[in-house]
Amino acid sequence: MLRLDKFLCEMNIGTRSQVKTFIRQGIVAVNGTVVRAADYKVDEEGDEVSFRGESLTFKSFHYYMLNKPRGVVSATEDNTAQTVVELLPAPLRRGIFPVGRLDKDTEGLLLLTDDGALAHELLSPKKHVDKVYLVDMEAPLSDGDIERLEHGVDIGEERPTLPAKVERVSDHQILMTIREGKFHQVKRMLHAVGNGVHSLKRVAFGSLRLDEELDVGAYRELTEDEVNRLKRIKQQIQMMKQKEAVIFDLDGTLVDSMWMWRDIDIAYLGRFGISLPEDLQNCIEGMSFHETAVYFKERFKLADSLEQIKSDWNRMAWDKYMKEVPLKPGVLGFLQKCKERGIRLGIATSNSRDLIDNIVRVHGLDDYFSCIMTGCEVGKGKPAPDIYLAVAKRLGVSPDKCLVFEDIIPGIQAGLSAGMEVCAVEDDYSANDRKEKQRLAHYYIEDYYHIFEEDE
């Protein structure tokens, strides 16, 4: 329970004296009744409080995205220069501070909040949260310069920097991703390869991306989805505790391949003069390779045998797997860390045995997985739990000690029905299902990079 005046202050309606005036004026109501007592107690979760007829939703913490201009310092107060907090209206400033800092002459994305716990998670050296900068340089970078930056360079500290990621935008401009927050780090790294910086603009911080519609010096409140994405760093650490086995789906989870199956379906059905039905992907999601072939043969009245259908799909898919399908970001490092910690690894996929064996071999994953099963080897495809229970049994691990990684809703449901914790994986193919995936799964990740870094 909170005093009404404190509730209104927490909602950034005004200062304590201002909100008391608003209350006396009769423009504040609780559950539809005007309240004129500042010390009236409200249940911030259950009561409906309105101000000037507009309902207020209580927020324990506040989160703002600021497009920081040059010449403003990343601080709450300063004797000589304007601070980033002063760019917010006075009623919003109470308890607000910048998460980390941008140099005075650097512009771009800066997170402002009053959530100290989240700030600690984002700034902890063990988390290595990605920071992406648009860099205007004095001279173009050579391929050798980029290679040095991407291996880490000596900037005069005890250790070289962690490897950066460099993407050319133009001759004098790059996007540079770093995972540390050392003083003047980008400038010092460019100096280490004999270059200089004209200007810096941060465009991303962790999962947060600078809103391109936000003018320099302007701010906006983070969306609920943006806040939840930032908070998942801590969840990623927790999800590996007391786990003895990790079981992966394949397409969209281990490899970035879900996009290609629609292309294959279009090309395959086109041979028979059939256009791709809009509902096809939803109808076959979670089916085993064999079940999908049966479905195609019956629905589209195909004359080819089931074996011929599957053979054609394997051939069409294998060419794409070889040339166009990468591993999901951070997978290989995560598998290595699991192996080092003695965590058993398995794959539970609806794909074909021929394809999965070749994919594992091509990407050098043979030594990591002690059990690989396909939907054709069990009674029912996903969302039935059969395949996850079967893999856990072969791994010799109780379901409650297993963590499942899945990218689609039927797969998440299969893992949950097996009595396992489930981590949903970001994938463009299922972007429209993101909120439902987040609701169903215990955890949600955009990549595999930060999962073990808390204890390193």
C-alpha cells in the first residue's frame, strides 16, 4: 500500500507539493471516486487511480531511451556542463541516472533509469553486453586493421581488448561492436591500428537499438518489450543452474534455417503447378519429416511415393544447408562451455536423419552431441513430448534436469509437456509469435553469447 501522494510522485505526475495540490483540486480519483486526502492508502496493484480522467498504471521503475547530443555529460549533476538527466522534464528526473556513460563528445543511445539492479546487470564486466558504435574515421581501414581489431588489440591496459566486430559502412565509416566499457575504448582501439576518430555515435546497447525517429537530444520511454529484453540477461545466467542436460531443436534453434523451408515448399509444389497455401506452415509445424510427407501426399494428391517425396526434399534442402545456412549466433561457444562443464547434449528434431547427420558433420558438431533423434523415431511429433522424453532417457538424465531450446510454439509445448524447462530462441520465421513464445517459455534469448558469463 502507498500513500496517494507518493503513488502520484512515483508516476512522475509532479513533485510532492504539486501532487498534493492536484489532490486538493479534486482531479485525482481512486476506483472512480474523487479522493482529496494526500495520505489516502492505495493498492498500487489492485486499485485504479486516475488523474484528470486518465487511468494510471503503477510502475516501480522507469526506463528512458535518450539520443544523447554532443557536449552533454553522462552524469546526474555537473558544475560546468549540462547533464543527460537535465534533458528530461523536471518531474521525470527523480532518482533517474544514466546506465554507464558516453563521452562528452559522443552522441547516440543512452539508457536512463532508476532501476539500480538492472543497471548493475547491464554494466557488470562479467556480462560483456554488446555496444555498437557508428564510427567516422580519419582514414579507411585495411583488411589487416580489421583483422587486428577483431582479434583484440593492445591499448595500454593489463590485457588486450576483447575481440571487436567490425562492419564496413563506407571508406571512412564503420559499425564497431565492443563488449567492454573501457575509458575511450573505441578511440584507443582505432589509435592502436594507426587511425583516428572524427565522431562517434552509439546505435545499440545490448538488445536496445536507437530509435531512428528520435531526434538528437530527445527521449522516449522504453516499450514493455524493450525492457523485458534488457532484463533477460539475468535470466540467461539463471537458466543453466542445476541442469545436467541440454536438448536442442535443429531448424531455427541450432541453425538459422527456418526461412529456407518455405522456399523449398514453393519450389517443390511449383513442379506440380500448385501454389503455396497460406496455411501450410501452420498445418505442418512440429510434424516429423515422415508425417509431413504423408500430409503433402494426401493434401496435394501427389503421385510420387513417400520415399520419392522425402528424397526430393533432402536433395533440395541439402544444397541450401551447404551454401546458405549458418549456425545461430553464439551456438558453438555455448556448446563448448557445456562440454567443459560435463553437461550432456542432445538434438530432438523433426528433420530427416540424412539431413541432420550431414548438418552436424559440416558444422563440426559431431563431438558435442551424444544423442540425436528425429521425429520419425518416436510415436508422435511435436507438440507431443515423445521426442524430448526419448532423448532425455538416452542421455540418462531426469526430465526436470533438462533444458530445452526451441524456436516454435509446438516445440516449446513439447518441452513443457515433457516436464522440462524451456528456453525460446529468437528467430525471424516466428517473429509474429514472439510474445506467445515469451509467455509460454521459462526463458527467452536472442543469441547464445551471454549464458555462462556470470561465473567466468
